[in-house]
Amino acid sequence: MSGKKKEAARPSSERRRAPGTTASRAERRGGGGGEWPSLVIEQVTPQVDGGRYAPKRVVGDRCDVTAAIFRDGHDLLAAQVRFRGPGDDGWRTSPLTYLYESDLWVGGFALDLPGDWHFSIDAWTDRWASWRSGLEKKLAAALVVELELLEGAELLESTARRQRFGAHRSRLQEAAKILRDTTIDQGERGRLALSEELVALMAARFIPDDLTSYRMELPLRVDRPAAAFASWYEFFPRSTSPEPGGHGTFRDAEGMLPRIADLGFDVVYLPPIHPIGHTFRKGRNNSLTPAPDDVGSPWAIGSAEGGHEAVDPKLGTVADFERFVQRANELGLEVALDYALQCAPDHPWVTEHPDWFNIRPDGSIQYAENPPKKYQDIYPINFWTDDREALWNACRDLLLLWVSRGVKSFRVDNPHTKPFAFWEWVIGEVQREHPDVVFFAEAFTRPNKLLALAKLGFTQSYTYFTWKNTASELREFMTEFSTPEVLEYYRGNLFANTPDILHEYLVHGGRTAFRIRLLLAGTLSPLYGIYSGFELSENMPVRPGSEEYMDSEKYQIRQRDFDVEHVLDPDIRRLNALRRQQPALQRADNLRFVPSDNDRILCYLKTRRGTRGPERGANLLVVVTLDPHTPQETIVHVPLEQLGMAPDASYEVEDLLTGLRYRWRGGSNFVRLDPSHEPAHVFRILDVDG
């Protein structure tokens, strides 16, 4: 025996293939691990976190796909995107186009239905194109190509053999015969070999021998258009009674709808409409000692009248609610409902499923706290109870119940305080059955949590907009959340105010500050909203320095008269009309801040060209003063070259708020804004020839 140690046989799963051995399609995954493949597919877009989460698009979009595809050697390649949408039994395909000498391939497919889509990339060696390219070069050099023509004939014949009987098979066989026929002039055979007819026949019918697929099928979430472009209006139905001090009903709230529709809103959002608990009910201004007639907080959900499945009897019946939804739909509005997974002590779940809550050592149920604040009227839910399956199913079934009652949008209360796993599961469950449902996250939390919720499936999210009021704050905030990577999955809704947030900018800035914030919200983002009372410039805090409203509507009825002087209805109506008229205001991927010599004036472009999608509409330049008290002046520096205009061009800008036009020359131009008149310009940049 030799002194060499015999290597133990490897398990078949660990054995390496001999070089050149044909691998199965499952093993030919471009860009995967293991041995370096001959054909590589990598850098595929769009994808989020390596394909773990789905990028977001809307119906009517095109999903633009790119990939770096290359192989060893000099052979030419072909590639396609393979995709399937809701209801597809199999895959559809669309060819990818090669960008010369970049290894980058581009293409895409149209998105015509909401729901979950998937796509991947296939590539292969294009034997015919590789052979054709070599033949073309040799013919141009006047070389003898008899052997090359025979090779081409073999490719045609092998392709024909794989076809069923028919005209295409006969034509391939006929062409192969001609390429083999040496009695025919080489030039004539060469012209046939290079013909576009054979290119088309071979591209459609050639079966590759090294088909390679990307390592995974990538997810894509497609929503209806209102998920990405809409104007929201929030109000409390209980504040709509025509009787002074009366409790409003759904039928009273119907009277609000024509005005809201006339203002140009798309969505009416209602805080919780369920029965309100009596135990530890909060009084006016969050008092712990309520009066007998105090209505309590709608977020303290549940009483003897029912829980999340019921409506507050003071508002009416389920039939009344469904009639309210129908009336809203007739006016072109949809109804969004609050989805707050928490319970009042009187909620039926507390007695039926006490184990669904957090039990303290003394046997009591833990109420909500945000020290030093205490919310004795609210019990958080324990999502990791031993009875988790029943709890999660019950939470899902509540959503499905309200969908059956006409609700297709849900504003979700404090989702960052519930498990991420629950949201990914429940959103998937609902959208699998109802792909047009929108989930709007009230995620006032740290950026990583906020963005994680968007990745997990939330359609859109509140933002930090209400706290960003200086030019530097707005630029930094909007830039951070408007990068192409973030916009793949995140849609920010810029609510100008909420029942919880009255920023000091509005407190000290008065009516003009409200006009400024309205214009900013509606032009910085395609999604924005206001809470009722904003149009009346309500800005009285419960105490100096507080963000809580005096006489907050969270704890009492607030009846309003909108037929008063200085109401902001004309501003709102004009803004919403402008948003519908100008495509540049309907997308989030086209925001660019431009320099201003005065930091109290914010300037930004909303261009017709974004990071994805077709070029539509006009380029808009928005110039807004952030000073609600004093006139401000600045020089605005417009990047004309990036707009396709000469640096010294003479052109006009039209203010879409007033209709006035101004003649400008070059990129640097003077602007003066008097907040007592118009605090902003929304300029449409006209072509040079006007």
C-alpha cells in the first residue's frame, strides 16, 4: 500500500461537478452562492433588503427592471423579466434590452391590478446572435464563411426539430437548406443569414441550453392609485349635530360631506366610532373627574353596548354607518376608519378573554401609561398571550367585518407599540382577500421603526412634518425620506395637524401660519391631510408650551361654524384643484430643493421627471415664506440646465395661485413674499418660446 491517505467519499450533496458538466436549471441560479457560474445575474432592481420585502407601486405604473448580466467569454446574451400578477396561472415575460458595454439590462412590465406581484430575471447565451455577429464581421472583411454558414444551418435545424409542424418550422428548415447549398452565391446566403426575418424567428423559437434564472422570485406590492395620491380630511361625527350641545349622529355627519367634497378632498377619516367605556372615563381637557354628560375619549373602546365590531348607539346604527359610507361614495369620497387595538375596561373582551391582556402580580389588568401620563381608561392588548392564535384571528376578523361594511382604508393607531410580526401577518391576510385595502400607520416613532412598518406592509404613514418648520428642518427631513431607496416602499402622508398635535408654529403664527403649512403639506407630498378646525385656524393650547388643544375634541364635542370670515376654504379648494391639475404634484420621487439666499424662504422644484415613471406635465417651482409675520425677499437659483434650458435663457413663470406671469432671465431671480397677501408662489416654468 502507498502511504497516501484515501479521501473519504463526499455525500452526493457536497460533490463538485466536473467542469463543463451540464447543471440543472435549479442549480443555474445567477448570482447565487457556491461555485462561480458562467452566466451571472446580479444587482436586480427593484428590491428591498435583498428581496425580503416588497417595493410598492400603484395600478397604472410600469415596473421598471434593471439587472447586471454577464458571462465569461465573448458570446452574446439574451434576457427577459418573468412576472406574474394577481390571478395569473403562470408566468408572463417581457424582453430586456442591453445597454451597450455596461452589462446593464433594462426593461419592465405594466401593472394593471392591485395585489401581490412577483418577478424574476432569466438570461441565456444567445447562440444565434453570437453566431450572426461573427458572421457579419467576417463578411464585412470579405472572408470565406462556408463553415460558418454550415454552423448557422445546424442552429436553424436544431431549432426546427424542437418545433411542431407548421409554417415556422418549414421556414427554418428551408433557410437551413439554403445556407448549406454551395451552389448559391455566398453573398446571397449571407444576406439571408443576417436577415431580420431569421432574427425574429430564432428569438421567438430558440430553446436555450444554458437558461439561468436569478436566485429568487422578488415580491412587488401594487396598490390602487389613491394609496399614493390623495387628500385626507379628519372629523368627529359626534361634533356634527345642528343642535347646540347635541351629540351628532351619522345622519348629521352626512351633512358635512358635500362641503368636504367641494373642497376637493378624497378621503374622510373618522376617529373610532365604537361604544366608549364608562370606567375611568376621561372628562373635558383630559380630566380624571368627568361630569355625568361627558362623552369620553373614542379611543377608550368598548362598553356593554359592544366592542370594536359595534358602533356607538349615540352615533346611530350599523345601517346608518353604511348609509354614510354610501353617501360619501356618491360624492366621490371614501371613508377611512380608525383601527385602534386597545380596550376600555368595559370592553367585552376584558370579561370574555382576560388572558388577552397584561395581568399584573396583584391580578389587576395593566392600563396604558406614558409616564407621567396615565391612561386608566385604556387597556393595551397582550399580543403574545398563550391564546395568540384566537386573538390574532379576532383582530383580523374585525378588519374584514368593516371591509364588508364599505371601509377600504384604515388609519392604524400606534402600530409601533404592537408586534411587527402581527402587522406583517394581518396586513397580508386582509390584502390577500381585499388587495385594494389601504393601511395608514400612525407611526410617530423613531425612523427605523417607522420605515420598518412600511416595509412590513403599511401602505402609507404619518411623518414628522408637523414638527419641521424651519427651512433646514424641512430640507433635512424631506431629503431623508425622499431618497430613491426609501421611496421604494415608504409613502409619507403630511398631515398639517392632528387632534393630538398643535405645534407652537401654529399657536404663534396665527392664520398666516396655517396657510403656509397647508401649502407646504399639499405641494411637498402627494399625500397630505388636515384635521377639522384647521380651516378655522384653531390654535389655542390647553396651556402655554403644550401641544394639546384647549377643549380638545378627543374628550368633548366641538361644534363648528365654517361659514365665517377668514375661513381657509378658498385656499384649500384652490390647493386641491391644483394638485389634481398638475401631475408633478402627484408623485413623491421628483422633489428637489434649490438654493435661496434667505433661509426664511424655502424653494423647491417638483419636476415632471422623477426617478421612475413617464415624464408628464410641467416643471413647478414652489417658493414659500416660512415667516408668517414679516415680508421676506430672496434670490432663487433655478437649475435651468437640469430642466433642459440654457443657463442664460429668457423665459416666463406663471404663478398658478394668482395667474400672474413674470419674465425671468437666467437661473438667479428676485422674489418677494408678503405673508399678509400670498405667502407662496407655485410657478409653472414655461418653455422658452412661452
